[in-house]
Amino acid sequence: MSDAVPEPDSESEEAEPGAHTDPGYEPAAPAPLDVPRVPTGNAEVDARLARLADADHLATDGHVEVYEDVHRGLRDALTALDARPGPPAPPPPSPYDRRS
């Protein structure tokens, strides 16, 4: 049994995993996904979802920045819902309210 690791050949060192080595290969240009976006009725959420359209014109490696920005904005909108004051809480029951 040998612990020797085979030496990679020079072509595989230069190419990235999953990269095409065909010199005539050109990746497809960015194209819209045409995913319908239905308005939610919340202007802040709708603006964040509209931002997803920016990814339609970017190469795949640019999508992450857009998705993270939209995710951060939606998370902030949800957090803001928790921070809004709601109706006042009812007063706690008094021991004197229970008279028989």
C-alpha cells in the first residue's frame, strides 16, 4: 500500500474545477429569468423584490451580491414589524377583582 499521491498534470492545475477547457467555449450572456413578481402591497417589500431584476443583467457570479442585498432588506423589514408598537397590553389582573 502506497501513500503517494499522484502528481496532477499541467493542464488540470491551470483549469478550475468545472471549467471548460475547450478553447472555443464561450459562456452564454446573462438573460432575464422572467420570473413573475407579484406585488405584496407593502411598498418596502415590493421595492426589495423588484431589486431581484438587477440580477437578470449580471453574470452568475454577480447574483450573490444582489441576493444578499435583497435578503438583508427583507430581513430588516421583518425585524421592523417586530419593533413597531402594538396595542397596549391589558393591565394585569388585580387580586381584588375576584370578589365572591
